[in-house]
Amino acid sequence: TYLFNQPEGGVLCPMAMTYAAVPSLRLTPSIGDDWIPRLLSNRYDARDVPVDQKAGATVGMFMTEKQGGSDVRTNTTRAVAVGQTAGEGTEYLLTGHKFFCSAPMSDAFLTLAYSESGLSCFLMPRWTPEGQRNSLFIQRLKDKLGNRSNASSEIELHDTWSVMVGPEGRGIRTIIEMVQGNRFYCCASSAGLMRQGLVQALHHVRHRSAFQKRIIQHPLMRNVIADLAIEAEAALALTLRIGRAMDEAPHDGQAAAFARIGTAVAKYWICKRAPGHVLEALECHGGPGYIEDSIMPRLYREAPVNSIWEGSGNVICLDVLRAMDRDEATVAAFLAEVDTARGANSALDAAIAALKSELTNRKGLELRARAIVEHMAVVLQASLLVKHSPASVADAFCATRLGSRWLAAYGVLPEGVDLDDIIARALPGD
């Protein structure tokens, strides 16, 4: 995802949803055993035919409806059991409207609908088991700001055949496994956009001359480029750390707790930083960066989407608070992670102490949610850079992101930062 999203992000949405669906489908083996091998196939089969005739398959996700958006408990789609039996693994007919349905060409979709026992999760294939087209009716395609190569649609369901995944009435709990995976892909995607924006800016300023020398030779531009570089590296470091935690989670309780809260923290912050980062990289080009002949306008239009998908900023921050409230192990795991870097940087040590104090203050949590999550994110990024990056990168990050004067603009690295080393590290390999 990190590499693929740099040249073209449109195909990544169906790929991400397909892989992210696997944990949810595993909850019901009678369904998962049939579908998962096709989802993990390394062959893409574009034919619109029943899935049992295909070498590989893709899965999408239809959660939201127009009346509630992220508040999926306001959904009105209804599920009626086909036969006398009901519950997990049985057949249902769904009727309702889904408002934001990306990759509608997928072979099946995980969706939410109300059955008799509450909001439940269903797998809704494009074709019925009898080989008939399922009754999914595309109402229109969205005219999106960016991500235009990935179709997003509104879909009506009229007695649409489906099968229940996971326990009845536990639909959010079931589908959240898929959401968690998609949030991780949002992190990797945004980190990739930041890297590609930096690469484009580096190329331009190293080859373009102004005022009798290369633009990269001007001190202020060197400051901007170095600042963009440490931000991009911090985004990638955080993404990779969350990926490791997700890999370890099935067999490690502390890793699972860290992944639960860390994924939301990373999704909020990396995706929130990407649009401004890409904009600064675009500005490094001057006027040519604003012209459609270059890649920069597409990167700029693409950058905001990951902040919205799988939960916009407020939704993600509230999810962090929910994780903290429902499972104390999440906060303990998070603090244990950042504590591993204590003693290496005085600014980081002070930030960790301040974060611990902030997390013990339970007053006005929702009002302070964004500030708390931002604090958690930059402390976690700083701890990772201190452990895994050269001192030039880690010290510059801590001096700015953890400093009292940082206002999130780029090009404000203080005197004494080794700009040469940071820029050299950021250059693409030969």
C-alpha cells in the first residue's frame, strides 16, 4: 500500500477492503472457509460471474446511510430471515439504502442491517447461490474531489440475498475487524502520499535554479525540505509499528491492546497531517506545482480522503476515548511502548511525563479529545524515531514537535539541526 499508493491510489480501496474483510469472515467458518481462499488468491479475475467460477475475488463494505453517516445505529436497512431458522450463517433478505459504497464492482460486500435481535453484519454477494444476479441497484456514482479512479456509489437493496456473519445483534463488533484493517491501510496510504510529495519536491528543488543557484541551496528551502522529510519518516515509522502490533495481536494480549488504541491514534494523526504536507510539497514547485501537467494536483486531491474514510477526525478521537474507557490495558500498553524510549531525549522524557498527567485528568475528555490524541501521536512518533532513526532526524523531530513554539508549519527547524544529513537520508536511492 505504501509504495502502490504513490503512483495511483484508486485501486487500493478494493484491495484494502478485500484483505481487511478476512478477520470478520473468519468469525463464521461456514462462510469464511468458502470465501477467504478466493480473497487471498494472487490472481485478479475481473469477470462478472458467480464467485464459484472465479480464480480470485474482491470484497467491499457498505456501512453508512444518508440519515446517520458514521452513526450506524441510525441505519434503517432491514434484514428478514429467508427460512424458519435465523442467526449466524443463515440466509436473509435485505431492504434499504446505502449511501457511500466504494468499489461497487466487487464480488461481495459486508454490510449492516437490523435483524430481529439488533444491528447485524451480513455478507451480500453480487450473485445468488442459484446463479442469479443479486438485487443490488446502483442509484448513482459520486462525483468526488479526488480518488476518482475508484468508483463510489449509492445503492438500493430490495430483498437482496445475504448471509449473516458473526453473532446476531453484534454487527458493529463483527465488522469493526474490517474497519480496523482499513484504518491501517489509511495510515499506509497517507504515509505513501507524503513520501511521494517529498520525492517530487526534492527532484524539483535539486534541479531548478533561482537567484543564481539551485533552489535546494537556499537555507530556507533546505529547512522546508528537511522538515517535510522528518514528517514523512515519522508517518512511515508509526505505520510500520502499528502493522507489527496488528501482526502480533492474535498471540499477544499487550500487542492487541496497543494495536486497538494505536491504530486509531495513527489513523487520526497521519491522515490529518497528509493534506498539509502534500500542499507544502506542491508549494515547493511554485506555479508548476499547481498545473495539472504534474502529479502534484492529483496527490493534493487524493490527500484528504483518508481522513474521512473509516471515520473522520472526531469519530476517530472519540474511538480513542472509547478504547481508553472500555479497556484499561490499551492505555497501559501505549505508555509501555513510549516508555521504552525514555532517557534518550530530554524533550521526549518531558512530553511523556506531560502525557501521563493529561491522561489521568478525566475532566472534559470529549472536549479535549483532539488535543489528547495529537499529543499521543507525536509522543509515539518521537519515541519511534529516537529508537530507530539517526540522531539528526530524531532530535529535529523532538525539538519541534515536542517544543513549546511548534505551530505545525513546515520550515521552522531551529539552528543546530543537521539539515544536510536529514536531506541526504531522504533522497531516493540511485
